[in-house]
Amino acid sequence: MALGLVDALSRPHPCPCDCFEALTVEERAQGIAALFRFDDAMRGWGYDPLYDPQAHNLFRAAQRANDASYRGVAVRDHACVTSRLLGFAVHEVLHALHGDTTQANYGIPFGMPYGVPESLPVGEERAYIEPFNRGEARAWVGVVPFAEAAFGIRWRLRTARDVGTYGFVGGNAIVDVPPGFRAVPHVDRVHHPERYYALARRLEEEERAAFTPAFVDELVARFAEAERLGAAKRKRPWPDPMALARIAPKWPGRNDPCICGSGKKWKACCEANLSGAAPLRAI
């Protein structure tokens, strides 16, 4: 059974960003209240947010299944339940606002960004992937202006990486893609970081210009409508954000899932390396 938002917030664990100490209790409560609104909006769009700390594994499983009826949205990739979780959540909201919420994965084919449909003529890969790249860039650079306009948040939100995940055609990296897609050679951020980051930064700077005050206000209004629909479906009120914000983080039990997002048990993963400092993936 997937971990719910209140359960995740009720059992916080130490995180690399050290939100419990780095943020005030008022800021943590503000972030929790924003997560409640996120959850309502996602459900208003008909999606099911997943708060288990292994977003990468959950999304890869959805990719392999390539199920057009899938409505899950994995939003947590390690222990953090404040700055990084909310940054992740706002990124997903922006994908929803720029996509088609009547479809799985906001209408983004599960083979993206490293594959294209097998039926696509050879030579058209770059044009096919370009709209995805543009949408990913907007979902990346829009996190800060949207969070401030929608939630009044001015403290730092963290996202899963330092730049978006793009499919830049023309490299020599190949990854597995779901059935019905063919892999496209692309520029890889690990093996060709200078080229990848130059392309990513240029794309993100171009899309940053789209976030005018009027455009952000439009996005917030559409988000609020989805939130209203989701809140109407909710059967019980959200708990007090301030009460949740005061809960101090604790290490998980030995048989609990590891908080690094690996999918392994705590005792078989990060606990083995615990030596006075949080053995979690760096941000």
C-alpha cells in the first residue's frame, strides 16, 4: 500500500537539507500546508500522489508497464518531507499545468525523453522530443515563481537535480525504452556533462522568460481550480500543519524502507554506513 502524505509527514526522518533545523517551525508549517494543497490539486486532476521515498524506482516501473490508464505520480526520492518534497511537488504541478491531465503522465509518452514511438519516421526525433524538453524546462525554472505566487514561499525549495532531464538528440548514449518505442542516441549528463549542461542551461534560460506575472497568475488560478475539485473529494480535513511541523525527525526502524530511496530495507542499506552523519544521497 502506497504511503500517504499525512503518514509521511507524521514520521519524518533526518534529511540532507536538514529542514528541521534550517527552517523555522513557521516555514515548515507553511511548506506542509502547501503540500496539502498540492495533494488536493493532484486528486482534482485525477492523479494519485505517491509519497514513498523511491520516486525513481516507481516511475521506472510505470515506464516499463507503459499503461495508458496509470494515474500515479511519484514525488519523493529520499527522506525530505519539506523543501525537497515540496520542490518535487511543484515541479509536478507545472508539468500538469503544461500538459494534458486527462492522460497518464500528463500526456507525456512513457518512452520520453530518450525514446520515440517506433512509428515515427527516422530523422524526426529531434522535433518530436523538443516539446517535451521545453515543458521540462518550464517545470524546472517555474518552481520558484510559482511557489512564491501560490504559497507565499520565499525560502529555498530543492528539486531532484540541478538541471532538468532532457533528451538532447545527437549524442551516443542509449538507454532502454518501453515496448513500442525505439531508443534515440542522446547527450548524457554523466559522460558528456559540459555539453549536456550547456544545452540545458540555454534551454532553461529561454523558458524562464515565459514566467511573466500574468502567466504565473494564470497558472495559479488553474491550480486553485484543481485544488477546489480535489478538496471536494476529500473525506476528512487535513491535520494542523503546525502540529506536524513540530515533530522531530527520527531514524527509521531496521526493517523500514531506507530513506535514501533505494527501495532496500534500512538495515541493508544506509544504516550499515551510519557513522554519526546522515548517510543520505547528497543534494
